[in-house]
Amino acid sequence: MEPTPSAPPAPRRRRIRWAPYILIAPTFIYLALFFAWPMAQGLILAIYDDEALLTLRAEASRDAPKVGHLPQGTHLEIQGQQSNRLEPGAELGENALTEIWFYVRAEDADGGPVAGWVPERRIRVRERAPDGSPLRGTVRIKLGQDVDPRTAVHGEPREQSPVVGYLEPRTPVAIQEQAVLEVWYRVRGLDEGGEPVEGWAPSRYIQVFGDENRGRVDRGDTGQFTTRFLAKMWNDRFFRPAVTNTFLLMVLIIPTQFVLAVVMALVIQAQLRGSDLLLYIYAIPLGVSDLAVGILWFSIFTQHGLLNSVLYQFGLIDAPTTYLSAETKYWIIVAVWLAEVWRATSLVMVIVVSGLQAIPGEVLEAAELFGANLWQRVRYITLPLLRPSLQVALILRTILALQVFAVVIALSGGDVVTVLANEVYRQYTEFRNPNVAAAYAGFILVLSMISAFFYLRTIRSHQEVAG
């Protein structure tokens, strides 16, 4: 009798290793909160206008049906106005017109009780609580021969509400409550399609002209995606000079820095006597801030600075030369170039040194044994093996060159010579236009991403090319 074959063992469930995910979770949280979210908000700010359209209502109320929208800046015909009670917590703009009404209790001319709402302009406050709120007052006198001397008391805090009684001049009143009202305008204008739209809108969104019959939409209450801010950036008179100067500085700074950084790294890697001291000297600029570097080089190039003093001492000039002025813009470019090269070459050098230390010494010794001179070893061995380090350094340095700011401000004030980062600051602080500032920042981001992609595709190691 043949033995019954045993059943195959049940497959073991693969155990999920949660430790790597738990360890990497804080990284994703950090990137989401401090990188992805701010970047997304900045990009949205450049292409989304949250005050692009003003909503018109069928009646002077937030709850009334919508009858249309008017673009920001639209010229209006003002057809009427009405005051409505302000919503709690509402933010008023600089154009908002408000009224204050008091709820009062008093006696009319016949001695009967009267309670209702009266405009603040009709009450002279005589007594206030410690917190400043009005408690008691008297009815003001009306001037004029053909006017009713009495003051109307309304059932609600607005002129259009029913009148519940009248008070004589100088009547004492007890003030029990106050209400703030905002003026609403009935306006007429053309929507985005050129069609006429008529409706009510709060005064906070409307700028009224001097004749009080015309105005314009100062800001809206509804947002929409738009290319208006990108167009403003493109047509900005500082845009093209900023782009030109930024790319000119990149062309001047990056090649110079890389040549100097490779030379400095090779000197340190050669283990010459005193190379450790050279490393410390080379690294000094890393401890100096951008603004401090700009001020330092400003003191060199100013009219009574170090450069003029040295040239005068050697008899090369008869009088101080003005370098940093509108007439000598090229000298400002030179000064920024030298300052940036002095400041950031050490950063590139540190990356190159770390890459050199990863190159096996046997490879260089074998090349020297086969008769390769220094230049041949650098060109055919060192630089190809340094491609990953050079790739990182180029990406980092290009991004920093696109963001150069403090040195330019210190040497030129940001007016004679401007760069893209300076225009971000100018739009945000001087012109109070964060949307255009975000457009400039987004443009810098796009240029940084393009440059990084270019370096990743062109400067690749042999393994990356083979893969």
C-alpha cells in the first residue's frame, strides 16, 4: 500500500517591515509642511486672484440671490445706496462706509414710551460706561426752516424701516444697544463678456469718485485663475534687466568658481606641506553671511575704499575713481562677480574635495606609472570620476546664482543693477503686490528646475549612461 502524499505546507505570509516606513515618515511630513505646501501656495498666488470678481446681489443682503459678477477695475454707475447691519467679524476695506445706530428708550411729546433705532448723528451722547459704550444722551436739534424738528425712531436700524415714533429736540434718551451698518450701493457695469449687469454690492469693495454717481470695483470677493500677474511680471520694466543681469552673473560666476574650486581641491588633495592650513583659509568665506560679504566688498570698491587707496599709493591713479554708480554699471557687475566668487567658491571646493577623496588612489598611481602627466590625469581620470560631485555642485551653485540678492543690494542698492531675487523683494515690499512677487519667485523656481534637469541629463557618470 502506497503512503498517502502529505499536503504541501501552507505558504508563509510575508511579514511587513514597518520600521523603514516609520523612520521615513517624519521626512515626508517635513517635506509636505515646509516644502510642498509653501511652494504650492506660492505658485497658486502667482496664477490665482482671490479678489478678481465682485459678486452683485439682487438685494442689499449677503443672502440675496446672485445676479452676476464684475471684474476688478470695472467702472460703475452708482444708482442708489442702502445701509445694512454689518455681519459679526466682517473685515472692512479702506473704502467701506459705515453708520452707527443706537437703540434708545424715551418719552414722546405726549409722555408715551417710545423705543427703537435712531442714527448716531441724531443723538448727542452725554454719559458713557467705563468701557466707552454710550449710556445716555439727548436728541439733537435740527437746523432749517422747512424741516420737521422731530427725530424719527425706526423699528430696525436702517432708514427704510418703518417709523415707530418721533422724539422732540433735547429729549433725554437711554441708549441700550448700538449697531454698526455698512453702506451698500446699487451699481451697474459690464461683466467679462461685455454684458450690462446691475445689482447690489457692499461699499468696502467699491471706490466712489468725487461726483458720487460713478465709481470702480476696487477689489472683488470671488477668486479666479488668471494670467494677469504673469503678464504684469513679463511687462514689468525691471523684468528684462533682471533676467539679463542674472544670466550674466551666472555666466561669469559659475565657470570661474569651478575652475578655482577644482584647483583648490587638487592642491589640498596633493597633501602638500601646509595644505591643512590652506583648507582652513579657503573655508573662511563659508562663515560670512551674504550681506556681510556685500558690505565688505562695498568698502573695497567705494570711492575712498581699499582699491582706490592701493592704486593711489602705487601712483596708478591721481584721484579716487567712482566705481559704484549709475555711470559705471559694468564695475558694479564686476564687484558682484568678485564678491560672489570669493563668497561661494569654498562651497564648491568642499563638494569637489569630497569627490576627490572617493577616487581610488591606485587609479591615479597607475596612470602616473604609465606616463600620464598632471593635466592628462586631471582631464581623463579625475574629472570623469568627479562627474557625480560636479553634478551636485553645479545644480547647487546655479540655484544659488539665481537667488543672489544681498550682495547686489549692498553694492548697488538694487536700482542700478537688479536681479530676479531683488524684483521679488521689490514687488512684495515697495509695490505691495504679493501676486507679482510670487510670479517672479515661480519664474526663479522654473529656471532652477530647468537647470537641474539639464545638468542631470548632460553630466552623467558612465554607470548612469550605461543604465
